[in-house]
Amino acid sequence: MSKTKTEILSLLMEGNYLSGAKLAEMLGVSRTAVWKNIQRLKEDGYSIEAVTNKGYRLVEASGRINESLLAGTVQESQLFDDLIYKNTIDSTQNHAFRILDRYDGNIVIVSGHQTSGRGRFKREWLSPAATGLYMSLVLRPNVTNQNMIVFNLFLSLAVSDAIREATGLESGIKWPNDIFINDKKVCGFLTEVISADNIVETIVCGIGININPSVETDALGTATSITDELDNEFDVNRFISVLFRKIEYYYDKFLHESFSEIKEDWLDQAIIFNRELTITTVREKLRGKALDITDEGYLIILDGDHNIHKVISADIEI
């Protein structure tokens, strides 16, 4: 796909009307070039309507990842230097570790189907074809290991914000790295790092988001999908555009600001407070309630015996 055609597609992906004159101005091309590329997009199968005095609008909605739209989104990103897209893959996380030495910059690996998806604690992440968005972010942050404690908190807010903006659904965050809708899990992520001398050189963060329902995830009884929760049609490609924008925004904040700057926003979306929790750490399993989260990212737990626990890594059941 040509650069101009990809850029037009990316702009139209927002779902708003854009006139030929406005597109020409934004892209620095002629209105004739805009019209020709709109025709080529139609020939490619995209449904684009043209309304007098309003302009062009992309009306195609799709529950499947469109590689051309994805490429356009990554091309517009200030965060990622390279995109790797696979229709089917064993695991985006495994693939990231296989190829990360071939690239110097930030990479995003995306797939619509994993045969061996994995989550935290070596758990299997069910990834049937055409039901989810699976990706791994390869980032080069050059931060201390201590700073990495709050990375998942920034990222969880990015994903939850994206779901809320794109769908209007009230998603919530389960510390440290799960997103829920109506008390069912819709997204999880796995963050792994490569560090030396207390400096994190590379983050490899795998994200799995349930877009459409599947027999496998439905059987769990604890999971949901975005389309399960929506009454209207959902376009995964527009969602990806919002998601990448949010990831870029919050990753920049992670690099340059403390967690305290976004803590209130995180607390507003957290679903772990005012309820009984089961907390499993590497050393113990306990029941209790979450009282607060520190500026350093530690979760403060009050157990049934009124003991206070400061937790940095755990599995939480709600």
C-alpha cells in the first residue's frame, strides 16, 4: 500500500468525516491525489462514503485485524520503529525474544492467533483464531529495575482507557496487570525484562485482549470479550488505533513521570478495593482487603488478623 493511501486510511480510521481539501492539507498532496487514493481504497474493498459538504468517512466495521490499517497505525506512531504481523504464531512473546537482537529500536509484534500463548506464572493464554488481539511490545527504556515496578500500572491504565474510549464500557483494573469488564477478565499481560547492572535495557510485554467470544474462553466462566459486552458493532481496527495512542501516551509518562502523577486515575479504575481478596505470593496465601497502593507501586493489604502486608508481586482473586 502506498504511503499516501496508508495515511488516508489511518486518518479515516478515526470514523469522522474529512473533506478532500482537509485531507490534502493534512498530507501535503493535491485534492486529485486524495480522490485517486480514495478510489484505490474502494477498489481494495474498503467501504468509504462521500457526503456533500461533509467529506469522506470510513464505514467499514470489522472484527478482524486488517494488516494495512495496522501498518498505517504503526507508521503514525512515534513509539514503534517496526511492525511484525503474523496471521498465526506460536506466541508473540516467544517470537519477540527470538528476533529482538535483529532490531535496535522499539518493535510491536501482532497476531490474531497464537498456538502457544502464555501468561503469568507459566499459565496458558487461550488464543483462538479471529477472537482476540495478541501482541508483544519490545521497548528499550533504559530505566532502573526499581522503576519497572510501576510499568504494569501505567500500561494497565493505557489498556483500560483505550477500552473505555473506544467502546464506552466501564472496564476496570485488577492489580497488577488484568483488565476486567463486569467482573470478568477481558485482558491480561505479561511483562518480562532484560537488564544488566540494575538497568533495564529491554522490556518485552505481551498483551492479550479478548475481542470476540470463543467456545474456549466461554468455558472458563471467568472471562469475557469486548463484543460480548457490547450491544453494537465493534471495529477492532479502530480500537487498535486508540490502543496504540494510549500506549504511546502512558509509556512516555512512565519514562518521564512518577506513578503519583497518574495514581488518582488508576485508583478511579481499580476494582480491587472494598471487597474480599485472595492474595497468593511466592511465600504465602492470604485473605484480606486492599487498603491502598503506594507511589512506588506496592499494594497494601490488611488481612483477617489485622496484619498489614506490603505486596510487590502476587496473584489476586476477586
